[in-house]
Amino acid sequence: MQECRFILLGATGDLALRKIFPALYRASLSGLKPNITACARSPLSTPEFLDKLSTKAKEYIKDLDPKAWADFAANISYTPLDFNKPEDFKALKSTHPNTIIYFSIAPAFFAKACQKLAAVGLNAPNIKIVLEKPLGTNLQSCKDICAQIGKHFKEEQIYRIDHYLGKQSVQNLFYLRHNNPFLAGLLSAHYLDHVQISVLETLGVESRGGFYDPMGALRDMLQNHMLAMLALSTIPANTPTEHTRQAKLEMLRSLKPLNQESLKSQVVRGQYMAGGGFKGYTEEEQVNPHSQTETFVALKLELEHQNWQGVPFYLRTGKRMGASLVQVVFVFKGPPQALVYTIQPQCSLELQLQGMGALKSTLDSGMDAYERLILEVVAGNQSPFNHQDELEAAWRFVDPILQSWQENLTPLLPYAAGSFGPKAAFDLLKQDNREWFVHV
Ligand code: BG6
């Protein structure tokens, strides 16, 4: 049994109820004993909060064991927390040597929360903070938020989450090559024609319109999850495992900046319209009816890195797509045709052979991302978390795209819900005599 003190800010929010508590519960089944203080603005008592939490737990946790849940819930207390009331923070004091404070709150409140925590000594060296994405909305705001946090917490106390980095199947984009040198040889500029990364969701924005509308697909998915997948797919296969974070940073820094011309010809943005019985994006709850927010983005990029000379990468992500699929496809110059690594819905590896069909193997996708990441924080392992420099490198690449959209350099294209995005996303590859490998 490993004990820890877990203070969760934003405990009544969607992410906390849907992902973080279920992950803590599962971690408790595998030996973690978290003493949890749940905090949010609502003036609830502990029994009232637990009532709400238990209802959600039944919805979100498969195979919930009532006895194990009762044991887990016995270690949860609820404390109302108003960021404008310093006395509320005093109630949070913790002397536990392994104290984790999880910020499941909007980044706009990160700086204030850090300042208030520090004022009551909750920034002592034994305290670790976990920050949810997105950290900022562009490079400058990311730097500003990080600078504010840095006034109170040292880098070794900060765990910046990208839950894709907690997926074993995503980490395996590196381990696949690291542990199998013959694959590393094959997945290189010498043999590859190009690489495709798709993160497609059939879901729309659901009840998250308020969060999503100021965000959009580029900030919500591409800046973080997709660039993380790209980095793990491209870091040198012989990187010692303890140096992967530094290696990822080098790959992100090698992203070739898009210029005026490529911003126009290599980036596609789209928004879903009503289709297949689904509402259009602008009809969704809490979305501005005139919203210009993209729910789809596709782009072509290159790496200015000696290992990846001449290998273009095509990335696409969208909501309300025709299928749910997270996939990296390595397309070869000659036979074999492609190596298809699917992360979701089920992890698999498929080698497309010339004239012989495909060799396919289903793989284990490992434990839930949030559970794994929480256990890594408890263990003090920062490697599956983002360093500030990685976030900045990713924003540095994304910023000009955001800027070009503000200047209306490219149009926001409509696509029908249930399709695979605007035609322009297909033309992006067609103009290079290539096509998306939609494999469902
Ligand atoms: C989140 C995004 O980070 O990732 C969501 O905010 C998205 O919009 C989700 O749906 C996808 O994660 P997963 O693990 O379901 O692929």
C-alpha cells in the first residue's frame, strides 16, 4: 500500500468526475491509498459531494465493486474553496511527505491558485502540482502562465499533463522502434515516403461547448496530443529511455515553421454542419451561433532534422467524423506498402504487404492513461509529462497558423457531420499524389 495526499482542485468538474476519480479508484485497486481532499466552489458537505460522485462513478466506472468503492470513498472529504478567500486555503494544509495538488481547473486560474497555495506553505519542496492542458492559448500566454507558476513552484515540482503521453500505446510509438531495431531501420527517411497521423472522433463537442468554442481543434488536439505523437514517432530509436523528454523537445524544435505560402496551401480548417441526424457545430449548447471555431484541422509539415529529410507528415483531427480512429501510418516508398499503427479504438499493428494482403496483430493498449499518469506523479517520474520548453516549441509552430486564421488567410470550410472533413483535406494529399489511409 502506498499512501499519498491528493488535493483535487475543480473536483465537481466534468474531467474530475469522468476521468480523475475513476483513475484514482482504479489506482486504489492496484495498491495506492490516496487520502483525497476534493475542492470546488460549490458549498457542499462531504456526504452531498460523495452522493454526486457515487452517481457519476456508477456511470463512468465499468465493473465498479461497491465494497472497494466504499473503502475508496471513505478517504475522500470535500472542502469548498473560493479563490478569493485566503482562509479557505488555510484549511488545506498538508504535512504528508507525498502531497499532490491536481489542478483540474481552467488555466486562467492557475496563477491565482499557485499564489494562494504558496501563501499557506503549500508549495514546500515535497509538494507536486499537476497541471491540466491547455497551458495557454498561444506562445505568449503559455510563457506568461508558466512564469507566474514558476514564481512559486520549481520545475521538478511541476507535472504538465498531456493524457496521450499516459497511453502506453502512444509511448509505444517510441518503444516499438527502440526495442526492435529492424523496425527502426525500416521506419526511417531511407524507406519512408511519408507519415500520416489521424485523430478522428465521432463525438461532437457534447456538453463542452463553453470550453471548446474559444479553443478549437488546433489548440485542443493538435498543439498537444498530435505533436506529442509526432515527437514519439520520430525521436531517434536508440534514445536512452531516460532521455526521451529531451529528445522529444529536439523534434518539436525541428518543426519547420510554415511560411505565408504554406500557411495557405498546407493547412485546412473546417467546421461541422448538420448531417447524419446530428446538429451542426453552431447549434451546439454554449457555442456562439456565429462561431468561426474549427472542429477539424488537417496540415502538412516537415521536420528540419537530418533523420527526417524529405519525409512529409500529414496530420488531421476532427470532431463528428465518420469513424473514431487514432492511427499513425508509415507509408513506404516501395513494398511493403505501409505499417499501420492503430492506437484507438483498439491497439494493433499491421504490415501491408505487396500482393499478399496484410499481417495484423492486436496489441494490449495497457492501463488507463490517467491512472498511469497519477501513479507516475506519485512515484515522482516526470518523463511522461511535458517540460515547459516542449510546450513552448509546440506553440511556436502553432502560433503562425492561429495568426493566419485571424487574418482569414484560409477559409473555414464546412463539412457534414459524419464525414471525414472538407474536400480540401483530401486535396492536400492528392496534390502530392497521395491519399489518406482511412482504415477502419
Ligand atoms: C481531450 C480533448 O484532451 O482529448 C477532447 O480536450 C478529446 O476534446 C479528448 O475528445 C480525446 O481523448 P481520448 O483519450 O478519448 O482520445
